[in-house]
Amino acid sequence: MNAIQLQQAVNISLTKQVQETVQAQAAMLLEGFAQTQQNVQALQAPHPSLGKVIDLQA
């Protein structure tokens, strides 16, 4: 294996590692987003307008 082949092998290996890391981070991000969405839905107001109408009395 010459120097160019070695460099290509190392580059491919690093590329695979970076791809795996990015995929893992994306999966964690999506899981966190889904959990946040569930939390937001659970915390919404129990009344019919769900906090979309503000009742102001003057």
C-alpha cells in the first residue's frame, strides 16, 4: 500500500466516522424535539380555546 492509497483509506474511514456521528446527533435531536412537542401538548390549557383567545377587561 503506497502513501496515496493509505491516505485514501484514512479519508474513507474518517468520512464514515463523521457520517455515523452526524446520524447519531440527528437521531438525538429528533428524539429531543419529539419529547419537547409532547411536553408542550401536555401543558396546553385545558379550556376549549387552548389559550388562543385573551380575555381583557377594561
